[in-house]
Amino acid sequence: MTTSPQRPKALEAYRAVSRAYFSEEAYQRGIAFKPRPSDVFVATYAKAGTTWMQQIVHGLRTNGSMDFGEITEVVPWIEVAHILDIDPETEQAANPRAFKTHLSWDEVPKGGRYIAIFRDPKAIDVSLFRFMQGWFFETGAISQETYLKEFFLKRGDGENCWQNMLSWWQVRERNDVMPLLYEDMADDLPNVVRGVAGFMGLDPSEKTLAIATKQSQFDFMKAHAHHFDDHLLRNKRDVAAGLPVGGESNKVSSGQSGKEPLSEELVGLFDEAWNDVIGSETGLEDYAAFQSSIRSSTSA
């Protein structure tokens, strides 16, 4: 008798699914990719505006084409492309070619152009918890506090949010890097869209700018949620990793961090993590100071 896959309800089962979901071969192929000088990478940590910027970039280069089933088909995730049967070497729907990545600057393929988006780690972590709940683990089985302590706040030798942010902060003044703040995207989207167009080497009409802005707003993306729900990845990897089909997650967010506030203990742990990695390297005491440093570099 075959046992139906079950969504994890405990930490160890969640860890096992997470390890099984992605491919070392795909990762190695991704970091070995040789970009063209015109290639644009949307470079973020998870839940820091990746899908949002993919939509902006694709809208700008196609005058708002929505002729795709899922955004990853037209703006491939470079370190996952192989397991989705996507060849990153091929031509795309329009130029410049564009890719998504969650790699740090140290690992990302060099030679292209990079839109690096930063977001408050406290907001990232809550969004990531909500995203994984109902997909990688059963809703309600793992508390937000447990998830944050055991996964987001663990700072070992592997990739983490703070190291990722630090790596891109360190190259923020390079000509081939465009640093952006998630919060500024939320506050002044039209200006961000215009700046991204210039960075991509495009000279779009005002009509195209307006279309790309409208189609990257929350209401539009929510109404077209199936284009942004990771179903391409789910269809390839859920069963292979031991997950049941039909999981749900919140890919298109309103930019809010969630309803459950962080406890005093968690806030302290976040501050400690910040100080240990970013503060110690940059002298920036908190995310507000980090934001100021990014804005200063972009206005110089």
C-alpha cells in the first residue's frame, strides 16, 4: 500500500524536504553561467521584492506583455533553471535577457548587470514564514517564533539574509549594480520603474512606463496571481521532494509584514544578528542607517 505524501508537521521533516527540493547540479550549472554584458539579474534575498522586480523588468522590455504562464518562464531563476528544463543560454521574449537570483555577490555569475534589492530583515522573515506555511510545512504545525529562531536566525557557514545583504551592500557603488530599497519601491513605484528602465539601457515611451508601473502594482499582480505563484517549480519539484500537490502560499504580498508581531525576545535576536554580521562590518547600527547608506550611494 502506497502512503500519500504528507506536508511536514515538525522541524526535522521540514529540513528534509528543504534539502530534497533543490538540486546541487542545478546550482552548480547556475553559478557557472556566463552572462552577456547586457544581461540583467534581479538579485535579492528571498521575499525581498524578487517577483515584483521580475514583473517590472519584463514589462519594460515587452511593453507589458503578459504572454507567459508563470514569470519564471520568461525571467528564469538562474540557480534553478536546470531542474525546470530551462536553458539560460537561449534567447528570451525580448532584450535584454533577464534572470532572477538569490545568490550573493560572491557567487552570482559575473559579467552582467545587477538590480540588488534590500528589505528590512524583520519584514523578510515574516513574509518568508507565511510563504512556506501551507507549502513546505503544514499550516499551524510550526509556530512563527520557532521557524524564525530555527531557520531565519540561525547564522552558520551557509547563506543567510545578513551575509547576502552585506555582500551586495559592499558593491553598491559599482556601475553594473543598481541598489534599491523595497520600501522605496513601495513608496514611489513610478520613479523606481523609470530608473530601472535607464539601468537596463532602455528608452521606453511614457506609455510603456505607465503600463509597466500599472502592471507591477499590487492589485494587478494579485488579480493575475497564477502568473506569479511558482506553479512551474511546484509541478516539477513538490512530489519529488515528498510534498503533496495542492499546497498554497502567498507569493504576491501587499508589502505588509504580517499580523503576528515579533516578541521582545525575537526583536533582540534580530538586533544581535544585525550587529554580528552587518553592523560589525559596516558600522551601520540598524536597518534605518543601512537605508540611508543606500540612498546616499544612489544620489551621489
